[in-house]
Amino acid sequence: RQTFKKMKKRTFLKALGTALASPLLISSSSSSANEKDKINYPDFNSDYWNQIREHYELKSDYINLESGYYNIIPKPTLFKHIEHIKRINIEGSYYMRNNRLNDKKSITNRLAEFVGCKSNNIAITRNTTESLDLIIGGFPWDNGDEAVFAKQDYGAMKVMFEQVHKRHGVINKVVSVPNHPDSDEEIVSLYESQITSKTRLIMVCHMINITGQILPIKKICDMAHKYDVEVMVDGAHCIGHFDFNIEDLNCDYYGSSLHKWLATPLGAGLLYVDSKHTSKIWPLLADHNNDLNNIDRLNHIGTHPVHIDLAINDALDYIEWMGIKRKEERLRYIQNYWTDKLRDHPNVNINTPKDKTRSCAIANIGLDNMSSKDLAEKLFKQFNVFTVAINYANVNGCRISPNVFTTTKELDHFIGAIKSLSQV
């Protein structure tokens, strides 16, 4: 197995070296290839992250500190994605009828290995919303059943819980997760306090999207299972962001968006379902598969852009080449680089825990002297920093989500901008 991995890595690097010399990757403003468009894969030395930055084509008119919505993809993945689009276009129906299902199965197997679960427990979807709304909408609810989730959870799933309330009479119980918890036990107790004999499902964020806070998922799941309550985890921001195995979490369901931190093209997601629950979930779209224990039954989405599925393989090549642990360490470093310099600054509020194990790339910052909307606008118009304003669920600030291509020079510019605006 080790020999295979070494061979695979050599093949991958050789292929990328060829691919990245292609004129397809040249900026539209350039008429011919030049040295900055060629990728030389570096040794893991002090210049490594500067070399990584060269794998990305970035706009020069603003600093992108909003990678949370969608991670733009690196050139190696982009080039392979373009190849997949061309292949599907050439082969057309032949590919769809002869190769599509086998390719998807192969990619699913590899993705399962990366996320740490069995391949018969995951399905490739289009995003986290599709994955988790499928579970919420397809759960076998009875009138009077209870669900528990948080104010800080993602809006699309909260709206789906409102729909099952109207449709099935489900009672929704909503907690509020503190921005600065004292301990894991405080978070676990928060959810436990809402459990009754009617509680069927808890939804919990692995990483809260508006603050970047990482919650103690396994402890929550272990607690809930003592009451025979199932746990659905929103991991939209987690796969490809930091190192973990889904099976280690002991959750019942897990959804994620692969076009976020795994950096696949837009439109790729993942759904994990524990085998003991597969048969009871109704699919979002009906499928011909009558095997209630086969997760493929839940994954019928009709004809869709299959070249995106194929590019998952290339995104996995890239992150395995980089190393998920190395990426996690870098993302946590750059977040703490700016938050450590601003936490005690006058008029500044960091809405993300100080404990470095409770966050990674994402953090949230607000100012006492202006709204989050005004802060986001001033950062962009006055300092050319692009981010997103958040103002709900005990959070009033801007979500800052840098990426592996972000430099400390850019962060220094952002820090200076915050210090300047905090004095206005």
C-alpha cells in the first residue's frame, strides 16, 4: 500500500507539471505563458506557503478574506476540471450510460477513505443543505416529536425544521450557543437540558459557520445516545479544513460541502448516514433502488454536472499532496495571527473562542462603534478587503475566513484597517 501511494504521488506530480504548463491556465489578460503561470512543486521549506499561493489565480483589486462561502480552487484542480468538462462533452451519452456510475462509485470509495468512514455510509450530494434537508425532511416524524437545534445553525436547515413543524407537528426547541464557552461540558449540558422523552433528533454544528467555533461533537453524540436521541451534524466547513474521521464522532448523520474547504468545484457535497438508520429515511427524490439499506436510494438527483463529481478526485489529489494536518496547522496559524493582535484592542470584539483548539481558519470580529454591515462596507471600500457581515444569533461582526493562499502581509493590512476603523 505504501508503494502504491508513492507511485500515485509521483504520477500526480508529473501530471500536474504537464498540466500547469497549458495555456488554459493563463490569465485572460495575458496572451502567452510566463514564469508566474508555471507551478514548481516545492519542498516543504520556509517558502512553501508562498509557493502554494502561486497555485491560485487571485484578483488583485481586493484581498479575499471570505473563503467560507466558496473556496476558489487551485490551478491544478481547475485544469483537471476543465479536462473533465471536455471529456463529458466529447463522450456525451456514451459516458453517462457506460462510465458515470462506475466513476462515481470509485470516487465515493476514495472520499470515504479520506473522511474516515465506510463507503456504503456516504453519498455524494451537491451541498450541505441538500444533505441535511434530506435527513430532516425524510425523517420518520410523528406528531409531537421534538427536535433540538441552535440559533447559530445555518438558515436553510432551520427553515426545513419549520417546514416539518407545519407538516408533521414536530416541536422545535432552540438553544443559543455561547461565543465563549467555559468548557465542553457547558455546551453538552446546553443540549442535554432540552431532551425529553419526545426528543428524536438533535442538529449540531461541527463548526459554527458565523463564528468558526468548533463544538465537541463526540461528547454531544455520546450524551444524546444515552437518551436514544439521534444526532445530525452540520459539517459544512469541516471536510478539508481540519483533520478528523467521521466515524470517530459517533454521530448518526453528517453533511458537508466539498466546494468549501476541500476546494472542489462548486456543487459537490457529502452525506453520511449510519447504516442502522438508512432504511428509515425517505429520499428527497424517489429512486428505482428498492433496497432500503442501500444509501444510493437516498442519492437520486437526476441528471447533473458529473464533471464536478470527477473533480473531487483531483481535489483529493491536491489536499493529500499538501497534507490535511499541514493545512490545518497553517489555517489555525493565520487565524490566530490576526486575532491575537486584535483581541485586546479597544472597541474590538472577537466573537470566536480564544482557546486555539476551538477554532481553525474562521473567526468573527466586530466593533463597538459600528454595525457589522458598515464594517464590511468600509473594509471593502476604504481598504480593499472583502469579507461578509453577520448580525444575528448573538453575533454582530464580520466573518473572516482566510485561506492557504493568504499572506501575513495581507493580514497586517487587515489588522491596520481594523485598528483604524475602531477609532472612528
